[in-house]
Amino acid sequence: MTAPDSNGTPMVRFENVTKSYGSFVVLDGLDLEFGAGEKVAIIGPSGSGKTTVLRMLMTLERINDGIIWLDGEPLTHMERDGQLVPANAAHLRRQRGKIGMVFQHFNLFPHMNAVQNCMEAPVTVLRMPKAEARARACELLEMVGLGDKFNHYPGQLSGGQQQRVAIARALAMRPKVMLFDEVTSALDPELIGEVLNVIRKLGSELDLTMLMVTHQMGFAKEFADRVCFFHSGKICEQGPPEQIFGAPENERTKQFLSAVLEAT
Amino acid sequence: MAQRLLLVSTIMAFLAGLAIASFAGFREFLPGLLQGALITVEITVAGAVLALVCAVIAALAKLYGPAPVRWLAITYIELFRGTSALVQLFWMFFVLPHFGVRLEPLLVAILALGLNIGAYGAEVVRGAIIAVPRGQWEATIALNMSRAAALRRVILPQAFVAMIPPWGNLLIELLKSTSLVSLITIADLTFRAQQMNQTTFRTVEIFIIVLLLYLAISMIITVGMRALEAKAAGAVARGRAH
Ligand SMILES: Nc1ncnc2c1ncn2[C@@H]1O[C@H](COP(=O)(O)OP(=O)(O)O)[C@@H](O)[C@H]1O
Ligand SMILES: [Mg+2]
């Protein structure tokens, strides 16, 4: 099902991962792999654990059991004396650098303009010289179609423009994996297209593993190599978009898709 | 806001003019009282700097410090909020010498009042940091920033704006509490006024001038903080999504 890279190692691997909030188990022994360069759409009803999967990978949430692997190395754990022990802060920071995330509500830094938003982490985290970071920020903003908005603050930009700045900001750290969590859900309908176009462009121009939680079924169908349907913290069904959208096998998948189609 | 300030300033100028016109004592007392006011301003400014430093350190320690540091911060905050500024002043001035610590009165004044206001300020700083939306922290983690860098570059600059109005109040509290230092032999504005009153008995004239001087200093604080707020809010408001 996955597209392994040349070494056969997946870029991301969830191995028997369990996540609970108190006594409420959100994900129970999840096994899931994503190949290098693979583009995966994660769909499913609200509350099924889609966001949680991305947040665990971004290390925004701790896992309760299991291991997450990233780029051939453990992410949630590290090796010590031949044993895997929970990762410390230094290990997390080293591994986390390979992942970037774009949020539903943009989360741009409101006191910085577009260029400053994109320069901040390269300068403070990667110690990149300011001139170089600025040049790269401008290049990325050009790429997302905001060449004329360098000095605009987030509050001076539309939602679609803000989300494109957020994409450029994440790319500035040169991640190998990009996570998108319902990045068009907070946008007015007429602004969704410009953000999806940018994501399409990243998919064709950059060598990125892209995982996106989305309700845009049309986009998922055309863009994704694979679609994962989540239900109650489990993968109910997954496969190429033609199969999931064209001939779903699982009852729950069918129900969900017909409900979504009815709504649009 | 600006109109109200203008109105208040005008009324004050009118009152000041009235004082000059009405009281022959103005020329006689003003120079001495201004000297006292200078001491009052000195203690206020130095106390404010100390308070700000203490408040930021205590707030960060209480929020992010390891357990012993956190407890130290909590002890400081509760101790200095839970006892009166006057008692703190007396402790440092009269009690510490019994333990061999003898400090200059001016230093005691700055330390006691600065630590006192700093304890209140710590809660202001902490509240403002907590009020920064979670998403901002999450963005810094997704960008692999360290917690220190996140605080310095992203969280504190945003918290700073929310802190300005309550800090304005605290600074005026500080100014008012400086009158307590007259009780540990410092010749501040209040001390000078009492001294003049005892020798001349021209109570009304002296205390009208004292009132106007305190009011003038607090007006300067208010106007200054408003300007700072407008400037800082402008920078972030540009950034806030409508
Ligand atoms: N911080 C939290 N505390 C308690 N429960 C949570 C928390 N975050 C998510 N959940 C629960 O976990 C489940 C999965 O949430 P989420 O991953 O956000 O779902 P989705 O993104 O698919 O809508 C939901 O039932 C949600 O209520
Ligand atoms: Mg979600």
C-alpha cells in the first residue's frame, strides 16, 4: 500500500501507537506508514482522530504507547545502550526539524510581517545569516504568489493570503514532511482555491512527503496518491483515490462519502 | 481618550494657575517641595525598574521554573503581596540591622517598594503570558524553536501589549506608596510638606501644592503609558486578523 523509498524504509511509521486523553482512548494501536514523497489525504468524520495523528507526529501531543518512526529513526524514542527510551528534548528537536505543519487557523506571528514570519525560525533555529534568510523568505513568498505582500502584517492580509504565508513559513525550514490540518476550513469559499493551488504546486515542484487532513474530497481525489479513511480512531479503509471514492468497500466509508456528497 | 486627557490637563492647569494666583505661599514653598518631588520621582523610577525586572523573573520562574525555583517565586509573590508595603519598609529599615544588614534609607525605599510592586506585577506578567493563544506556542514548536526563543521572540512581545494598562495602574500605586518613605527619614515630597507644615502652619497652601505635584507626576505616568500602549497596540493590531 505504501510507496517505500529506495531503501525500502518508510518516511513515517506509526507502530502500534496508542493515544488517550484520561480514560478516553482516541487511537488504539495504530499502525500506519507513509512512504517518502507520498501524498496522502486523511479523511473521516469529525472526532475520528485525524488531527491527533498529525499532532502526535509534530510532537505537539505525547503518545501513550507504541513508537513513531521518522526517516528511519525513532521520533518519540531514542536509542540508549541498545534500548529504545523516550526521547529527550535534544532528540526531539533534531528529529522535529524534518517536519513542518500548517494549521487550520494559520497561527502566524501577528507582530511580524510576512517576510519576518518566514525569516524567524531560520535565523533563530538554524542560525542562518539574516540576508540569506530574507532572500529565501522572499523567494518562498514569491512561490506562493505573495511577491507583492512582503511587508504586510497578517492582519493586513486575507485568510487565503495568511495561509499561504504560513505555508511559506513552514517551507523555510526545509522539512521533508509537511502536515496540513484542514488548512482551508477557516477560509471563505472563494479563497480556498488559491491555497489548494499552492499545495498542488508544492506537490509537483518539491520533493515532499505530504499528509493532509481535508474535507475537500475533489482535491483529495485529484491530488493524493492514497486516501486513508479514519473512523473512531481506526483506519477503516485506505487505498488509491479511485478505489476509495469510486468503489469503497467498507460500509462506514460509503456512509461517510454519501453524507459528504449530500452536503455539497 | 485623547480628548479626556486634554480636558483633565486643562482643569489641572487651571487649578495650578488658581494656586499661583491665590497663594502668596507658592513662591515660598514650591522650591523646597520640588526638591522633595525630585526624590519622589527618583524612588518611583528606580522602584519601577526593579519591579519590572522582579515581575518578569518571578512570572517566568513560576510558569516554567523547576519545582524549587517555582516555589521560591511563589513565596516571594505571596510574601510581598500578603504584607503591607509599610511593614516591608520597616522590616528592611529597622529589623534587618539587628541581623547585621544595614542599608542606606534610599536603597531600602527602592528595594522595599520595588519588590512590593514587583510581586503584584509578577501576576500581571504571568496573566499576560498565559493569555497569548495556544496556537502561537504550537507554531513555535512546529518551527522547531526552543522554548526560550519562543518566549523571547514570539510570546513576550505579544504579552507585552496586554501588560501595559495594568502596569500603568501599578506605577501609580508605586508613586502613591512612595509617601511611606517619609517614615524612614527620607526627605520626599510628603516629608518636606510635613516639615514645612510643622514650622509654618500654612497647611492649606502647602498641601494644595503637594496635591498638584503628585497629580502632575501621575498624569505624566498615565500619558506616557497611553502613548506606549498606542504604539505597541498599533504594531500588533496590524498583525491581528480582523
Ligand atoms: N486535548 C484533548 N482533551 C480531550 N480530548 C481530546 C483532546 N483533543 C482531542 N480530543 C478528542 O479526541 C478525539 C479525536 O480528536 P481529533 O483528532 O481532533 O479529531 P478530528 O481531527 O478527526 O476531528 C475527539 O473525540 C476529541 O474530542
Ligand atoms: Mg481535526
